[in-house]
Amino acid sequence: MRALFLLSFLLIGSVGGDLALALEGSASSSQPEPLVQVPSGTDIYYGTPGRPASEAAPRLTAADYPRYGSVDNRLAIWVVTQQHTYFGGFVLALPIFCLIIEVMGLLTRDPVAAVRYDRLARDFLRISLIAFSISSLLGVTLVGALLTLYPTFFRYITGVFKSMMGIYAVVFLAESWALYLYYYSWDRLSEGGRKWIHAAIGVVVNVCGTLLLFLANSWVSFMMSPAGVDQAGRFLGNSWHTLHTALWNPFNVHRILADMMTGGAVVLGYSAFRFLTAKNQDQRGYYDWMGYVFLFITMAALIPMPFAGYWLMRSVYEFRQQLGVTMMGGMLTWMFVLQAIAVGALFIGANYYLWQGMARMPGSERYHRYIKYILYGLVLSFLVWFTPHTLVLTSEEAKDIGGSQHPVIGNYGVMSAKNGAINTMILLSALSYECPRGPFAAPGPEHAHGVDRRPARQPGDREKRTFCRADCLGQDAGSWSGDALSVGDGVHLGHGPHGLYPIFRTVGLACSRDHA
């Protein structure tokens, strides 16, 4: 995790600097960019000749769009598309989580932990089947809405991607088949080497899901940065060019990270709710551990997200500067302000969730006084992060402050200030996750080693375990004796240079000091 924080810090600094230069260049250019004139039958992006294989892009007027009473066509399409995006992203993220957790269970040497990982993966695979069905229904609804509200556009876009539609259908059917096989073969392939075969099916599911995401992203990236067509919008026969546009790869990276972050956050909220409504201690421990696992997954996807966003917007400015100006400095600026608020809230919320988990651990009181300073830093960085560069003002207001940019606040709306703000939020989050490692204690008495290797046989069984350790909360190392619960308490034994030591994941371990 520490390496991920530092890597994101360096990447954001380098890419953000390039984007800042692009924004400065756009600010000095108030005139629209002239369109590059290319001969007929020449790719407008790649510049390669081709033979037109579809009709030209239609030039429509308001009268060409069907109207149904007071229905707002754009709003209706947005609502359906947004819901399909939510569930589609959830369907992509859940099988990835299930595969990662299943492989973690296969690699662990603790049978109790393996059973718990297996249970968690299967629970969420069951949810993914429901989400997959809902996503499919929303996809059909979206196609019907496009045919009804935007028939000419739908006919044109399907003509350009005609060769891709068959591939999309085949991949969709393959994912459906693999997903149901992955779930219903869980018990049959649960023993020995067959478990690895089952994990291989999970790999197939995720490959198919990722391909579907890439194909769907190509439609959006084509509309924003067309390629593979001539100046009249006619498809020139090269499907790879229409797929691999200027924004396709940035979209793919950004969407994968966004889907994983969103899916992890949804599961995190679910586990928090189930923790609060749990009936017994075992359930509370299980859902607390689930929250810990998916908090890590959410943060692992959230940390690189600013880099992916910078890369995407840098690609937008490289393709067409006026498009970037419209998105970040024109009519769509308020969307970026809302997005910045959402990103900042995610960072603060993830840290707050972690602090609440620490509060339940005995011995964490000594770190509580530092939390407020981390919170102050996060809030100040958050305020700089979402401060706009140009305010929406009336002519009188602009005259009063001497221009469209506030003489003080405007200094925090530039990309150089925002780069520093997001980097500070990342590093402060890394500080929250930092776990100081103290030296291991000297070897304790003979009974402190070699008696703890047998895990609990059944969930809920108790075992007396004695060990020596130096935990992350800075307690003095020594010989400890305590009752370690199995499933639900998040307590495992690890191997250190001086024998076994406990690893806490959720609730604290009630131990009594046993001096040697």
C-alpha cells in the first residue's frame, strides 16, 4: 500500500504538470481551433486513406427528434444510461473481487482464513448474479430508449460499429455462461487442485467482462474523439481505428478504477450496515473484517484515480483543446466542481471509517490526538481541491472584484495548487494507514512456540494460544496469553523471526499478560 501511495504521488505530479501547461495554453487561446481539412476518404485522425463503407453522419434539426409529450429526451437517456453504468460497473467489479478473494484463500496457509475467504467470495458472487440480470435488463431498456428517442443517431452509430456488434454479443454470451458456471461449480470444484480450475473460470469471467467494458468505452470515445471515419463521418472500413481512438485507453483505465472503487465502496457500506444490525459477536466480527478487506480495495482503486483522470483530460486537450476548455472552463465546469467534492468526500470518508475501526482496538487511544491534525490537513486540502478557477459572476460582481477571478481564491483554482492539494490528501491517507513496526520480542518460554499451529476446527471454536509479539499499537512485547477466536474476530497467527505473533484485522484480542 505504501508503494502505491508513493507511485501515485509521482505520477500525479508528472501528469498534472503537463495538464497544467495545457490549461495555461488554453487560457491564452480564446478562439476556436480551426478544423483540419483532409481529403475525402481519408481518416480524420490517423490520416490513412480508406473506402467509405457506411453512410455519412446525418445533419439533424430539432424536428428530426421524436417528442412524446413533456418527456425530456436527453434527461431520459441520461437516467437510463446512468443506471446501466452503475450496475454494469458493479457487475465488472464483483467478479474481480471474488477472484482476488478466492485466490487469497487458496494461497493462505491458515485453514480457518481460507474458509472465511471462500465464504466471502461466494456471498458476493451470488450478488453479482442478481446485479448481472438487472444490468442486462437496463441494457435492453437503453437500446429501446435510443431506438425510440434517437433513432437516426442509433442507426448511424450501429452502422459505424457494425462489425463490433457481433463481437459484443458473443463476448456477452460468453460472460453470461462463464459467470453462471463459476457460481454453480463452486461446490463441485472446491477440493484440492480442482479449486484452481474453479479460479481459472473466474479469470475467464473477468476477461470477458473487461472486454465488454472496452467495447462499450469505444462508443463513448468515438463520439468524443472520432477516428476511422472521413470528414463526412463515413466509416472507412478499419474497425481498429474506430475502436482505438485518442481517448480509448485513458477511458479504459479510468473506468476500471472507477468501477472497482465504486464496487468496493458499495460493499463497504453494506458491511457497515450489517455490522450495525448484527445479532451476535460472530456476525459483528465477520462484517467488520469484510469492511476492512473492502476498505483496502476501495483505497487501492481510489489512490490512482486522480492520475487516471489527469491522463484522460490531458488526452482530451491533446486531441482538441477547445473540447477541454468547454469541459473544464466552460459550460461543464460545474460538473468538475461536483466531481472534486465527491473525490474529497471519499478521501475524508475512507479515513474516518479507518479511525472508527481504530477506536475499537485496545491501546489505540495514544494515537487519537493525531487524528485531528490529519483531519485538518485533509479538510484544507479538500477546500483547495474543489476551489474553481473562474467564478460565475454578474458584470457588477466581476467589476467589484476586478475581474472574473477572485484576487485571493483564484490563486487556489490553478492546477499547480490542486496538484499539491491532492498529493497532500494522498500522503495524509498514507499516514493514517502507516503501521509502525517494532522489533520482535526475545523468544519467550518454551510454551510460546510450537503450540499454536493448529487452527480452530469450526467457526466459533476457541483455542488457548500463547505467543510473544510487538503489535502495531506499540504495546510492550512479551509473552502473551489469550483466547483467540476463529471466524469473526480477525485474529491470525503470523511467523516472525522469533516465532509466532498475532495479526489483528478487526476487533481487539482480550489478552492477559503472562510474564515469563
